[in-house]
Amino acid sequence: MKKQSIADILQLKGEKQELTAYGWVRTSRDSKAFGFVEMNDGSVMSNLQVFVDKEVSAFKDIMPKLTTGTSLRVRGVLVESPGGKQNVELKASEIEILGSAPAEDYPLQKKRHSLEFLREIAHLRPRTNTFGAVTRVRNALSFAVHRFFQEQGFLYINTPIITGSDCEGAGEMFQVTTLPLDNVPKSDGKVDYSQDFFGKQTSLTVSGQLNGEIFACALGNIYTFGPTFRAEHSNTSRHLAEFWMIEPEMAFCDINGNMDTAEAFLKYIINYTLKHCAEDMDFFNKWVDKGRVDMLEKIVNSTFTRTSYTEAISILEKAPRDFEYPVKWGIDLQSEHEKYLTEEVFNGPVILSDYPRDIKAFYMKQNDDHKTVRAMDVLVPRIGEIIGGSERENDLHKLKARIKELGLREEDYWWYLELRKYGSVPHSGFGLGFERMVQFVTGMQNIRDVIPFPRAYQSADF
């Protein structure tokens, strides 16, 4: 007999049918003549109710053993449920305990636990309703990402995790080395990386963008979806040391085409998740953030406002309120500024463009005013920036000058420069932090609660 998930079982209707279900006990209720067990296998939010007739000799003393967390194989007949909470229930004819969970020390006895407590038992928190729902939504969003780009003709590219260049130029990178840390070889007082595994200083990547450009400049439209790393000493609800990034790169595409793709992409993956995770989204809408589903549906059906950074600064300077971070042209916008624009001014998503060159990365295309670059950020209500991107500088001489201006080593980017030397084309791309996207869809407040195993400053358990 083919094993069926509880998600599939709950969809069955019609005549009585015999089947076998597997899962973990969520709750149990016992009475003199019978008992009820709520059973879940993680495939769906809802539980399968199991009816246990204690008149059956094999079940006479079994109910005390069916404690929360116990894993079971239950064989029986699926029948219509006389209760109003579920359509069907499984009338057990055979129950096998696969793994017990002693009630005296199983950590998940209560129906609700604090998220802080659950982070301490990350190996068990997927069994809760909240993290089961987060995981299913994360899965749906992942699938939607690939589906969107594949339907648009993009090629999926795997870019290196180990790199010899810093894409962002911030220097917050984890080094990769096989040198003995208790006796690091040095030359002229500096670390001698020629003796290291790769013969040069290498790190974990903060972005796959630069490598993605190589394939975009040969194959057209590509995207990456992989882990990235940042050694930022921040222990907040917004920071992770290991996170996942989605980075499309498009040849023969200017900043306007980039914005069009970003808007279509966000709408697509949000809409897909609303349709395919309706029960989980109802849970978040009820218990995590009331109004979240309505907000997401509004975004799917809206047209994103587009304006310049300069205009946004003008709006913020005239705002009838005081910001914690003062506003002036040239600053990097803070969350409070972004939320004000999306929630109080435009009442929806905003795409800002043409940022000051001094606060943006070296690879962004410079505008003719010599003050701004063709950068764009997508801002959404309640979270602020969710996508950052730009048209890339495709002029070899301008790119060389910018690298020199920022004190970067030209030899580290020789291959990147050659993309501009041989058949250069206008091209654009953007990056979406996947965990921030999961946060946005679910309403979860702490980024450590939307990734299976969070890696953050001073935290690398499990």
C-alpha cells in the first residue's frame, strides 16, 4: 500500500476506505470507552483525528502511551467525522508506536511557546504549528522563484561559494584558509597566503553577482539562488551571518527593464504562495500579523510607484514628523524612512532609483550628472527595502577609474574588466535576500525564525 501524507488523506471523500497513516501525536483526549488522538506529519497545518475504540482489546491500555510527540503508524478505516471540526477521521484498527516521547521531559508539551525558547531547541521547533507553517511557506516561495525565472527563459547558474573578490567592497567576509592558525606563515610581517590552499586570500562569498555577470554576458538572462555569508558583528533581529540570495542578471537590459522584472517577480512569488499555502497564510494572518494577507493581495494587484532617490529625500525633508536619523541628500535611507514612504506617503510598494554614487557599489552604472548611479531599490510596507539592484557599468574606462577611486585592487577584478573589453553590453540585475522575503510574506519579526538553522554573531548551534 502506498504511503499517503496526511495532507492527501484529509482531501479524501466518499466511501469508507482502509489506509495507513504515519505521524506524531499533537494532542490526545481520553475517556472511559474511547479516545481521540490528533496526529500530524508536517505535510499540512491540519491534524488527522484518530478514533480509538477502547473496547478493542489491543487498545485497552494504549491511550496513556500516546503522549505528545510520540510517533505512530496507524492503520484503520477513514470515515466521515461526526464532529464539526474535521470532515473525516481515522477509525483505528491497529496502532504501532514507532518512537515514544516521555511526557515528563518532552519540551513541547504546551500548545504555545515563546519564539525565544524555541530557538534554543531548533531541532524540535519544526514540530510546532508556527515553524511548520514557516517551512511550508519557505518551500512554496523557493519553488515559485525557480518557476518564475524558468517560465521567463532564465538559466539557473551555480556561482562559487569560495571567492577571491569582495563584491560589495565592505570587507565583512569570512576567510577560508587551511593555514595553521597557531603558527600562521608570514612574509615581511604579513600573512603569506602563497602557502595557503588556493595560493591567495579567499573568503566565503557575499554575493554571486559578479560571477553571474559572466554567464549573462554570454547566455543572456540567468539567475542564482544560493547561500551567501557576511561577517557582520550585529546581533539583531535583522541580521544573519549565513543567508540565501536570489540574483538574476540580464543582458541587453537597462535600469527600466530591471525594475519591470523585479516588480513582476515579487508579484508572482507572492501570488503563488497565497494560492498554494492558503491554510498556512490564514494562520499567520490570525496569530502573527492581522491584515498580512490583505496587504499581500493588495501588492499583487497594485502598480509599484516609481520615483527618484532625490524626490524621496525631498518628501522626507518635508515630512511632518521627526526621524531618529536626520534626512539630507547623500544619506543611505534607514528603515524608518523607507516605511514612511511606503506606508504613509505612497501607501504601497515604491521603487527608488538614481542613488548617490558615493553610497553605492563600484559596479553600478554612473549617470551623466557624475553624482548618481543607476541603482534601484524596491521598498515594501512593514519591512522597507526588499530588493536592491542596478544597471551595471559597462564602460571599461569608467569602471577602471571607479575601482581605483575606491582603493580596490584592479588585479582582483581583471576578469570582470575583460567582460567590458570584449563585447560589452548593457546589463542589469538585482538581489533579493530570501529570508527577508519569507519574513515579509509571513509577518515573522525575527529573521532567525524564518531559516531552518540560523547562523548569527556568536551563534552557530545545531
